[in-house]
Amino acid sequence: MHLSHARALFMMVLVTLMWSIAGVTTRHLESAHSFEITFWRSAFTVLSLLVILPILQGRAVFTKIARGGVSLWLSGVCWAVMFTAFMLALSMSPVANVLVTMALGPLFTALLARFVIGHRLPMRTWTAIAVAGVGIATMYGAQLSLDGGLDQLLGSLVALCVPIAGAVNWTVLQRSRAQGHDVDLVPSVLVGALISSALTLPLALPFQATAHDMGLLAMLGSVQLAIPCVLSVWCARVLKAPEVSLLQLLEVLFGIALAWLGANEAPDPRVLLGGILVVAALVGNELLGWWQRRV
């Protein structure tokens, strides 16, 4: 599947919209608890990918997993950390707290891309990251506090694992390309879901999810996770790591808005201000990049 830069940008926006439904969906679960939520979402992701990947790549996808090498398995571990930490954090903290913490991803990714791969980032990207950082700080100050007790603080710390693992994951992909290795990391999403399912199964017992919960968790595993994760890996082949991370910030805005409208988790006004800064950074970076490519 060949993607132009413009199509990759559009697809990445769609991916972030699909990712953003997790928070509002979990708020409508009836009985499933934290580790059970994580297990079933990862398990349904495995089932979805076992259908999607053979359709896209044939049976050779399983050979790729067996012979994927260090990069594929390292990426799989990163996906597992992101899958697990995200859902656990959502069960412990408000949606905005988790998403704002995840928004630290561009800072981690830019630093890793600069020092591990040696990417020379254009000034416009550094400026966008700085402006987004101000927005993140504004949102972080409004939402992340001790007011919610120890569980809320712990949930935010768990959420911090997501941007760290994400930064490592995208850097692995970019470094593989820089070294001239045509590594297909799409199967690593399946590896990550398998690892996450195996780790959380013992802690998920005894199961308490209702039929209503299972329907929502199946949607999370397929529409919210399996499909967009595969698409995001395709986008990463075209977009640079900092661009991907900046676009991922849209998940913060979409997720907070959906939780507000669909679960009555109203954000602080400072969260809205921070969101405006983040969007301004994203739009400014991409418009300047488009103009520079035209010139």
C-alpha cells in the first residue's frame, strides 16, 4: 500500500479519531474491572489481527513474526506496554489526565530521534513541539493533581509508560529504515497484543464482564485498536517520528471532547486553552512543512 505524504497525514488523523473512543467507551462498561478490561481488549485485538493480517499479507505474516528479528520483537514489547498501561490508567484516572500525560510523546520521540538516529529536526518542528509543550503544561496543570487521591496519581504515572514506549517504538521503526533494513513491523502489533493478553489474563480472573461489556470490549479490540494500529504503522513509513507524535496529539483533543459529550467528564477551561495551543502547533507545523516542500 503506497501512501503519499498528504494521504499519510489524513490517515493518521483518522487513526487518532479511532484511538480516541477508548475513554468514553470504558465509561459505559457495567462490570468489567481494570485488568479484565485490558485482557479482553487485547484478546479481541489478537482475534481481529488474525483475520486482518493474513488478508493483507497472506500466511507469510506468521513467518515474518518467527523471523522478524530484534526490531520486530522490541516493537511488540512496546505495543504491549502501551496496550496494557493505557487501559489500566483509564481505569484509575479521568480520561483527560491519561490523555494529557500521553501527550508528552512528541518530546520523548524528538529527543530519541535526535540522539539515537541523528535526525536533524527543522526549526518549525522544534517550534511546534515547544508550543505544544506549553499547551500540554497548561492541560497538565489543570488536570493532574493530588485532588483525586493516590489512585489518580498512580494512574497518571502508569499512563506515563505509554508515551515512553511509543517514542521507543517509532524510533525503532525509523532506525531500521535508516540502516537500510526493510523490516515489516505491522506484525509487531499482533505480538504486542499477545504479550498483553498473556500478562493480564491471570490478573483478570474471575471474569465479571456482562454481555454488554463484551460487545463494547470487542469494539475496542477491533475498531479502536487493531485497525488503527495497523494503519499507524503504515503511516510511520512515510511520516517522520516527530510528525507522527505531533499528529497523535489529536487523540488528546478528540478523547477529551468525546468523554465530555458522551460521559459527562467536563474538562477544566485550562484544558481547552491547552488544546487550542496544541492544535495551533499541529496546524502550523504541517502548513509550514507543506509550504517548504512546495518551495
